[in-house]
Amino acid sequence: MKLIPSTLALLCVGFLAEAVPIGTPNLGVVRLPLTKKHSTDALIKRGESGSMRSGVYSLRGTEYVVHVDIGTPPQKFSVSLDTGSTDLWVPSTKCDPILCPFVRFDESLSSTFTPTDQELTILYGSGNSTVAFGTDTVSIGGISVPNQPFGLSSFVKNIGIFPSDINLTTAALDPRPNALELEDFASNGMLGMAFTSLSKYKNSKGKAYGSLIFNMIDQKLIKEPIFSIYLGNTNAMENSGEIIFGGIDSTKYTGNLFYSPIVSSTPDTIEAYNTGSLAKVHANHSFWSTYARSITFQDKGKTVNTSISSDFYFTFDTGAALSYFPFQALENIMKAAFKPDEYEFFESGMVFVFECSARHSKAIIQFNMMGSRDTSETLTINIPFGELATPLDGKPIEESEICYLPIKSSLPTLATSKFTQYLIGDTLLKYLYIVHDLGQERIGFANTIGNNITFSLK
């Protein structure tokens, strides 16, 4: 989930690398399942322009949750996995049960909890959360991190997805912290996996505290300073994804991994306060981003290229259920793929729609980014356009008539009033096996088994 940045300037490099085989838990490699849950992002009112059959549908994205334990004895939470932010937070007993209907952390029940005097609001692309920070023992996959900073939310807005059968009125009448049983399908907080500089929790000298992944690495709780993410089979309804701390599972992808190092995002170094050397080295990084070069559409010998300004970047964000590109880039793709009367743009959902027969298209969309440290090479991710056709009604694509491109038109940032990013969320990440390598400052990509994604480095 994308935090609103003030400045961001990234460089990247790409090259081939072999996968590190997955190890065993006692060697510092921990594998955790990712629970898939669906979200309603926005309503689409079909028939706005009068040319398509009327109806109202919702855009359904997907978020992924992992289980964490906080406190002594542990209190259990399911939190959204978010590579676009840094902080860990969960609801507190001060949060209204209508806003926080699941488990709420009760600090009085934990013998290892230490409060701080910091309270602030964390802004995300879709909402916000007001949190007071504290420290406690946080455990994930059998790994325990003592004195880990985390937030206790007293207010949330537009964050978290709840099963439709929850009776919020009943929850509000029950004063117990854990009035409702924890649901596997509900997000009950956030686990940020981006760089420490994004943390909103800082000491009196303005130094950021280390995030959970950095503290795991600095305390040598995992074998390698990496984590890898597999969001699961793109056609599967079951929860088939996973995150691995400290290793890579080469059985989840085909071919090579292509890496693009992440370079400084700000000229200022923000020193981490309570972490080891690794977090300090990465203190001036922010998002898992690479500099974008262009987006190319290829079909039957026709090539349409959308150049991208040198200060734009691709941001890879598991916390974003959908992907977001500037309108002009999306319109260029649609003009190249269809005749004028074969597609429409619906402002209510900020997406382009078209007939689902486009799933048979042999066209390719190419995402081109910097591929070498001296900027001489280009790393390209090739995704078949037909695979991106997504049914508007949520049914199997063979039974649907109208589809949409699962990339929304983004708005200018509040800070600059300009488009500065191409946000690649779960609608595109689900095709990729992704390796986040903090030790070598790089992000790696491979084609997941069962998909037809290809890569090139020129």
C-alpha cells in the first residue's frame, strides 16, 4: 500500500542470477502461507456513455494476510502484507469495535509491552490509521523479535476488509477486546516490508526505529537478508501464496531470476535508532522501486511505445490490490489494442472496459526499466495482453462478456500535482515471483509456473 512520499529518486540495475534453494526452518529460513482475501475497490456503473449494457459491478482486487503474535502471552493477529509501507500496527482496545471488529491488542495483558509518547496518523493511498506506538515481543513463523516497535490503532479509515456476514452492531455492544473471533479472511492490521526511512515512528532525535524485517536480519534470526513472495496461482481460488523469510523457493518459478538493484531515494541519510548496521546502510532507501523507461505495446508487427520521463519509476507494492498508471499511458495501450468503438473508459471506476474476447489476443505489453548501473541496459518484463483481461462481473472469463484492464488511472500526487509513479500492485504482481534482497540492494523477478511472462535484458 503506497504511502504518500515527499521526494523519491531511484536508480536500478538488472542482471541474471541463480536462485538460492530453499532451506529448512532450523537454518533460519521460514515459510509462511499467505491468505488471499478479496476486496471491493470501486463500483463500475456500466452504460455511462450509453454504448454498453447497463449494470453496476464492483472492481475486486486481492489482498494477502499473514499471521503474527504480539505480546506475552501472545495475542494473535492477521495483518495485510504491504511492501509499500514500513510500520507494523494492529487495532488497540481504544478503537471503536465498529471500526475494529476483530481482535484488539490489550496492552494490560502483556508483561513485555512498553508504551511510548508518540501518536500520529499514517497515510496510505486508500485511507489512514491513527496509531500510538509501543514496543513488545513480535513473533512470526516461530521467529520472535523482542522490543519490536509497533503501532496501536485507535482509528482506521478505508483500511481492512471484513467478511460480509459480520454483525458490526453486535460487536459494538460487546466491550471485550476480543469480542469477535479472528477471521482468516479479514485484515486486522498492517505489516510493512519497505525500507526503514518510511517509518513514521522516530525517537526524539528524529531517528527511525527498525522495521520487523530489518530487526530480524540484524539479530541474525534468518539465514539470508532476503524475503521472497509468491502470490499464488493466478487462476486458483484457494490460498496458495506464501512469503519466505531468509530464502527463495525455486520450485515456484521457471527460468532465471532477473535482478534490479534499488538505489538511494533521497540525498539525506536517516539513521536508524535501535538497529544494526544493515538498517543504517539502507536508511536512505524508501520503496521497492525501479526507474521506468517506457511501456510498449506489440501486436502483429505493430509497436506503440509510451516513453516515460527519467524522474518516473515503477513501484512494486503488495499492499495495493490494483495497479495504477497515468491515464495517457493506459489510453495509448487501449488505442493500440482496439478500434475506437471497442473500448470505453468508466470514470466511476477509473478503468478501461472491453469485450472479454480480448483474452485471445496475442499482443504483448512490455514494462521497460533501467537494466544496468551505467544505464546502458534495459530490463523488460513481457506480459501477454490477453492474460490481463479481467471479468467485470467476477465470473469465470469464459462466462463473461465485459472485461476490464486491471490497471486504474492514477491521479497526480498531492505534493507535486504531477504523475510520478507507475504503481504495480497485486493485479500484475500475481504473475511474478519476487525476491526482495536487502543485502545486495536489489529486487528480483521471475515467471511463476503456469504463466507466460518472459524477460529480456538488452
